[in-house]
Amino acid sequence: MVELGMARRESIRHLSVGHGEIPVRAAAEGRMGRVWVPLPEESSFCLISLGAFSYLLGLPPRGAESIDLYLTICRECADTNIVPDSTLWCEWLEEQFAGRFRTSARYALSAPEQVETACGRNTAAALPDLVRLKKLDAAWYRRAIKETEQVDFVSIFADEEQFLQFGIGYLALHGNRIVGGCAAYAFPEGLMEVKVATAEAYRNKGIATALTSRLLEDCADSGIERRWEAANLFSSRMAEKFGYRPDREYMIYRIEVDHSEEE
């Protein structure tokens, strides 16, 4: 497999035409991410990697090209969420990594036509006494990652470096205790892996709504399109409170790699 630099990606743009995923179009246009192809001039498939996500586009290969792609995934993308472009890619992954993969559902939602109005209806959601919201930074990320058994909203990031490069989020504090949070991968084209969570004793008190509202306001201030791809059903239903509409459900793959195969 050959890795394409940012300025050499014309050969994969036909593979991304009409693609609904946020990073795919940006990667094909040479704006972000890493891309591998079997041949730099003309490619029937490609592998795109960006942060915690990898994408398989085009037609699954056979023979030597299939082996090369398998080894590239093992070497470069083993710790990512792999998003197949079609059922053919699902079949390829399940055959190549038989017994060494797990799947989970993700939910894409479309923003309402008047996001400002939808956001504004919930901005003033009342918080319980002594509960305050705070923007997630590196220090609070390190604190939150230690408390995922109580409130898990930061495990979507592989590590702190990935959070600092791609992440955005807010947390809810009762005194100095984390009682809720929301976080996501933020790209100019929208939000991915949005996860909203609250501690059990603090649910149904408007905390998740207030966190989501603050996240959306931050997106508006930063010029981020408020497309929403949820990491779980709760986050999806929270988006619907703000006028988002379910678009589609899709599967992601996580693979287990024997690192001796990378040699």
C-alpha cells in the first residue's frame, strides 16, 4: 500500500463523491488525515485514517492487494473505529479478521433547518443547586478518565493527545465532583462520536440537556457545522430534543491484532 500526501489525493476523489461521512470528504480533498491506496495513479479502493476513525472506500481487493491492505490495517489502524463503506467491506473485514473483531452501532442525525432556534429553546435549562458547567480541558480530561466507572463520556478518545487534537466537551460539577459530561470529535463539518452521560443519582434533572446546549453553542461560536453522529442511543435521543432528525444507523468495527503480523 502507498500512502498519499495531502497534495496527491485526486485519484481517490471519485471514491468519496456523495459520501456522507464527515472526515472522508475532507481527507479526499487533502485537508486532513492519512490515506493509503494500492496504486497512486488510479485506485479502486482506499483506506483513510483520521484520529480514532478509519474508513474503507471503493471495492474490496483480492489476492496480493487484499493481503497488503490487511497488513496496513494491522500496522496503522488497529486501535481505531473502522467504518466500512458497504456490506462488501463488512464481509471482507469479517473474513480477514474472523474471531478478532467486535461491532457496535452508531447513529447519524441531520441538523434542523433552524438550529439556532432549536438550540435556544434549551439553553436556559435550569440546573440543580450547586451544579455548574465547565469546559473540558487537559486537566479535567485526566480527571474524568479516572472516573469512567461513575460517569463515562471521555472513553471515546484513545488518549489525551487525541482529545487535545480533535476533542471538544463540557462537564457538570457538583462541588468538585464530576456528575455529568458530554464530549465529541469536532471537525469543521460536524461532530462525531458524541457521548453524553450523567451519574445515576443526577439523571432527569436537566444536566444532560444543559451540557448538550452548551456544546452546540460552542460549535456555533467556533464555526463548526452542527451535524451529529452519536456514540449511543442516549446521545442520539438527546440530539432529537434539539430538533435533530435520525438519518441512519451504521456499524463500526474494532479489531484485535496480533502485532507479530505487522513484521
